[in-house]
Amino acid sequence: MKKAKHQILGIHITERLLHALPVQQVLTEFGGNIKTRLGLHELNDKEASTGGILLVEFVGSDSRFHEFTDKLNAIDGVEAKQLVFDHT
């Protein structure tokens, strides 16, 4: 029996204040496919950084995963990269 693959998407967001809303809209659209979501950004004693990284564990079909990735990559200031562990 073939086990489900782990589909991870790393999402780099520049200028978070400008691009967070369209990213959030895509995350909401695919919310039923997101198993885990972790947000990372730099922080110092005066302010948060302008960039950030999201790590998303995605469940669903390959076509849905690619649609999710393509929509994120279509947003200015956003770069999404895939990491897939295929358990055969």
C-alpha cells in the first residue's frame, strides 16, 4: 500500500505589510488543504522585519497543490518553492 506523500511549500514574502493580504486570501481559498502552517519572521527590539517565510504542509491532489503554488507565485513579492517527500 502506497503511503500519502508529504507536500511542503516554502513561501517567501517580501514587504509583508504590502503582500500579506493577497497571500492570506490564497491561504483561505485552499484552507481545506492546509494541514500545518508555520510563519517565521525576524524580530528585533524595535520592529518586525519586512520579509517573512511561511511553511505549509499541504494535503490533496497534485493538481490542487500546483494550483496553490501557481497562485502564490503570481503574487508580486512572493516566491513559493515545493518540497515533496514521496513514501513508496
